[in-house]
Amino acid sequence: MTKEELLKLLFEICEDDAVYDEDIDLIEDGIFDSYAMIELFTRLEDLGYSIQPTRIDRKKLKTVDGILEIIREAAGR
């Protein structure tokens, strides 16, 4: 998954242009809540990425780059 694809997916889930802001903390700023996380993991699983939410570093969920790192780890890259 590319960063652009992830940004598009996060925008669809969060419905907030703020996901495109590189300096934003998605969790602290209330953009990426627990419902959005569930939706993201569900959609990623539909795309073939098997991610165990209980086994990830929650800090990585604060940024788009961190989420992308989680996805790439799940893909074995």
C-alpha cells in the first residue's frame, strides 16, 4: 500500500481533511478514534493485510507514517 492509498482510505474513514496534515497527531487531535481504528483494520483485512491490533505499538497509530509502517510490517516488507 502506498502512502497516497492510505491517506485516501483514512479520509474515507475519518471524513476529515486533517489526515493529510503531516504534523497532526491523529489520536490526540481526535481524528482517529477507536471506531475509525476498527474500520481501518477491517478494511485492511479485506485488502489482504492481516494485522493483530493487540500486537501493535499504539504510538504508531498517531501518524500516517506510523500506520503505513504497521501495514508494511504486516505485508512482510
